[in-house]
Amino acid sequence: MSRHCKSTAAAALAAALFAGTAHGAAPEMPQAVIRSDVLPGSGHSWGFGALDPTRPFLFIARRENGLTVFDTALRKLVKDIPGTDGANAVAFAPALDRAFVAYMDGALGILRLSDMVQLQRIPIDAGNLNNAVFDTASGKLILTGGRREQRSAIYQFDPVAGRITAKREFDARKFDAPLGLADGSVLVPLRDEGRVMRISAATLEPLPGWSGKQFIGCEHPSALAADESRNRVFIACRGKAPQLTVARLDDGAAIAALPATPAINALAWDAARRELLIPSGNAASLSILQLEDGKGDEKAGEHYRMLGYIGTRPWAHNMVYDASRGIAHLFTMEFTQPAPDAAGVKQDPQFHADSFTVISITLGQPSR
């Protein structure tokens, strides 16, 4: 089943982006093939997903519906893993034959990856765990806590020892999804504080100059991606004037700021295409930003241009990108949005049962 959904907000935003980034010839948007697959389940929200590095399986943390495994090649449900209710995020350590699940009740799930069986569910935090990143350089799992009143914790878990080996608290109310880097460091957005940290996975200590980097115009950093070969980090910024910040990865020096779609929750960099994928559930779109050919030299001036956007669906804000196949997987559900209450307070959406949808967008090569 194929489905396209474009909103007026997305169209207006795209026009603004084109106006701000056009250079010379018209942008060349890659062709796209869109597939939608509906999975069963109750009407609850969902967390994050991740691709199994050993086979074409997509693990989707569906909170009250548990951890769902979807075969992206055969386009069918593999299984809902028993005992994984409350799953919020997942990470992998294939060399150890392990997968790790961050739970809404603050527990950590240990799965045997090969047969997708949960071996342990270990209490870690009194509140929820928001995300998990496995660092291959140190061999440690990094866990971030969910929203807190004032201070939030980051944990280091040793899969071989089977225990927490370090914990550090930070003055942060909200950690958004961390980004692990090849050098053994982890970037962490502090949404409410308007800062981005870079910590060592081995020690949990901030790297020099990265205890809380701020960027002009970046009100609420909410998602990250990196082009490590070119020393770049991309930062999605929520707020009254959403923007995308491009900065140097080593020292955090800002290079560019571009207008962005609202409420971005994920980013993905495709090094081969030199393209940044930007989903927005608010705008029901997947925008594609390209580093122009021959213009990646900072001294000569670096230019990015918006190629266009693909219509998705409302609430399709979390994304998993398979760079090897050029496929972006997004998640959404049918929903009903009640009107604000008598005091004008916005109400939560009511998601519909048996409507959870995996939207898979295969990107072709742009026409030349």
C-alpha cells in the first residue's frame, strides 16, 4: 500500500527553504518509492527504532506494545518479543550477540540477538530511560534518562560484567537522542537548556569545550547527525524559529544556519549521497538537504541546498535510515486530535488501535 500526504505547512516551509538555499540550477530531487505497512497493536504512542546490523530486521520500540521486529526485505512482521512492554529504545552489540532495550520503567533489557530472546530485565533508574547507544571503542553501553525536574543521569553499563560501571548527573531536564561517534565520544542534546554536550563513553566526562555548547538561534536542540569524514555535526533546533545548525565536529564552531521544518526529532546523514534527511511529523514531510558538489571546503565557502521534500504523514517524526540501501523508515498511527479544553490547554492525540504504520521511503538517484 502506497501513501502520500502533504500538508500546507510543509509546502510553505519547503518554499521558504528553497528561497534560502537556491544556487544556480533548479534542485534535482531524487525519485522516491513509498511503501506503507500496517502492524497490529493497541492505540499507544511509540519510541525509537534501530536496524539490526546482522540482518534486514528493524527493531521498533513501541512502548506499551513492546519491542516489534519487522523484516524490511520481506516487508512483514517477524515477532513481538515477549516481556518487552514499555520498550522505548534499542541498541545492538553484534560481536557480543546482544541487543539492549531502554524501558519506560527505568529498566534495561538484555536480549540475545541471534534468537531475539530477552535474558534479563535489570532495574537501572527510578524514572524512565530515554535512549541507549553502544560504544564499540570502549565496549560500553551508554544510557540516558528521560525527562526530569532539574537533573538527569547518564549511565555506563558494562555488558561483559553485567552491571552499571559509572553514573554521572547533569543539570539537564531533558536529554534527546544521543549520537555515538567513532572516536568513542557521544553527543547529547540538552533540549530544555539549549545546549549540546560531547562526553567520553569511557568516563562520561565532557570533552574540553563541550560541557554545554550553545549555538546562536538554536533554542531547543532536539536531534543530531554527523559527517565525521568532513568534521561536521548537524543540529536540529526546535523553537519559535526552527533551524538547522551546521558546526565543526571538533570544536563546535558554527558554520551555517538554515531554516528548518518544525518539531524535528531525528536526522540522518548519507555520506555517499552527501545528503541530510530531515523528517518532520508536524509538517508531514521528509526534507532532503544536499552538500553541493565541490563545495565542501570550509575555506572556499560551504553551501547546502534544499532538494525538496517527500510528503509523509502527521506524527511521522522518528526515523531509522538504512544508508546502505537508501531507505528511510518512519513510524506513525492514525489519530484523533481533541480540541483544547476550557482553559485552552492542548490535549494529547488519541491514537487508533491496529493502525501503527511503517512508512518506508526508498530514494533513487537524483536526475542529472
